[in-house]
Amino acid sequence: MNFLHFTQRLWDRTGRRRRKRLSECESPVERMFYQAAFDVLKKYDIIPQYPILRYRADFAIPEERIVIEIDGHNYHSSKKKVAADNKRDRHMLSLGWIVIRFSGSEVYRNPYDCANEVDAIIIGRRRLRTMTGSIHKGIWRK
């Protein structure tokens, strides 16, 4: 198999996966975010409608234990729903997941900025893990 044939097959598989996952998004703004995230966060597996115990995250990056929620104004505008979201976020945190929330209007204005922000958070967390590991190994001891 030559390189061109290999890359074509890889692109076809990736394209099918992208179309399937795009169809799993529940709203137009989620689809906008997924398309941008698929382009920006190429090295991560972004899964829409990811189940975590009794909850379902809009998106998850399981290998980084990151949940991404897109909050539409209609659903997330009441005090009760905001309180429920906060409780849910704390539960996710207790399970080791970090929750990143974007408003629907943020994503609508510029989905690529949101995807780049997720990438920056992942990079920052990895850098912090590396530094923390160095501290525990005694590299930064006086």
C-alpha cells in the first residue's frame, strides 16, 4: 500500500467518524463547536453526548478527563437549572473530571476561539502535571 492510498483511507475513516459524531450533536451550536474542535484539537478524541454515570456531557475528551458543556440560553437561564448545573459540575469534579462551560452565544460568535481555549487549558494542565511531578521527585527542593 502506498502512502497516498494509506492517507486516503485514513481520511475516509476520519471523515466517517466526524460525520457520525456530528450527527450525535443535539443542537446547531453544538455542531458548530464540534466542527471547530475537530479542526483545532486534532490529537484528542472528542466525543459528543458522552455518558458519565447518570449524566451525559455535551462533549468529553476522556484521555484528559475534560467535559465541555455548551449552555444554550433557553435551557440554562433559570436559577434552578443553573443550580443543577453547578451541582453536576461539582459531582464531575469529585470524579476527577474538569468541566469547561461555554455559553451558546460564545460558541456562535467564534467556535474556533472556544476550541483554542480548550486546547490552552489542556496544555496548561499538562504543564502543571509535569511541574508537580518534578516537585514530588525533589527537583525543586532547596
